[in-house]
Amino acid sequence: MKDEKREQPLSPSLYTEEYFRTACEGYDEFNESDGQRLSRRLEAAFALADVKPGMKVLDVGCGRGEILRHCAERGAYAYGIDYAPVAVELSHEVIGAMSPEDAARTGVMLADAKKLPFADKSFDRVLMFDVVEHLHPWELHEAMLEVRRVLKDDGRFIVHT
């Protein structure tokens, strides 16, 4: 991967509120329920994670934040990262609408999947839903190495695209 020509990453400015509310997977369900319902496709991917109370879950490319909400509602500690400032804002809105108990176990920050700001082996689950198709091959490679680093040895990595 080191010798290949590296295309420039897509600008985070491409990911606007309009994109997240009108073009991103599950937007109808999100708009109708403020993130309380998932689309059938996202629900199926989320079910594979088998999130349990007390787990630490990282949502890479958390977008609007509805997956964070569903993790917290199952008793998990949910952390989301996205490199689009609008996504972080939308996720904060979702967190703000959660119960105080669930919101206390949930966080989101502006960060890049290629440089995750977390300690080694710190997550039971890492989720990457509808992210892969937005990355160049070299970016995906770096992101996968980071996921491997932060995922516990007995953890589970779920990719949906």
C-alpha cells in the first residue's frame, strides 16, 4: 500500500446536513423518529453486533448518531467518531434527546478513522456502517489497521455497506 498513488481523501464539507437527512441510508426512518427507528438494512447489520449491557462500542463514521442511541439503549457505552462536523452536530442532537442515563454512557467526537483517538484493545465491538464506500483503498487499509488496534482480542467488527 505504501507505493501506490494516494488519492486525496474526500472533503468533510461534502457531508452536509442535507446529505444526512436526504441521501444517507435510513434517512426516512431517522427523520420520522429522530433516530429511534432504524432502517431494515441498518437494523439487520446492528443485530449482528449483538450489543450487550456494559460493552464498549465504537461507531466509526457515526453519521447522525442513531446507532449510538441504539447501543446506549441496550446498556452499552457507545462512542462515535466522524470526520464531518455536521455529523458530530447531528449526533449531539440525538444524544441530547436520550434519557440522562443513556446519554451519560454516550459520546461523540470529530476524528478520522485512520487515526482513532482510543487506547489499544479498548472496544468489544467496532461498527462501520456505510463508510467503506467513501474511502479510497489506502484509507480503508489504514482504517482497518486502526480498528484492529482498538478492538479487544475477543471483540467483533461489523462492516455494512
